[in-house]
Amino acid sequence: RSTVLGAITVAGRTEKTYTLTDASTGLPLVGVQLWATTDESGLNQVDITRTTNDAGQVTFRFNLPAGTPIYIWNRYMAEEDAPDEEEV
């Protein structure tokens, strides 16, 4: 599951850091690829695919208006899993 840690805006870009943890243990998931889209179907990717660090974190950089819904996907998701919905 992804959780927002913080967000800052610099020169029109908003940076958001997410932590991916194991739902059953709460431990960070390291080396997992994550990507963000503006649609629930996952077709409009809005930042490069990033890989979680040793703390299970990635920082996305968005050039989108505040309040834009974004959907966070990861390589471990089952086909029936929904992406995590957040906002820029």
C-alpha cells in the first residue's frame, strides 16, 4: 500500500514522496517499481517509473494542477487490485 509522506512545490512541479509497505508486516518493500497515472485504467502515465529505496520510498515529480487525482501502481499488484488514489 502507498502512503503520502509529504509534498512540496518547486518551479511549478509538485514532488510527492510515497512509502510502499507490506500490508501484513508494515515493513517497507524495497526495489519495487511504482508509476503514477491520471486515470484508473492506468493508460496516462505522468512520471517515469521509479523504484523504491531501502525505506520503501519513491519521490514522484508532477507538473499537474493541485487537486488532480493520480493513481499509484506497483509491480506486485494483482490484476484485480485497484491502484492507490491520491491527489497532486
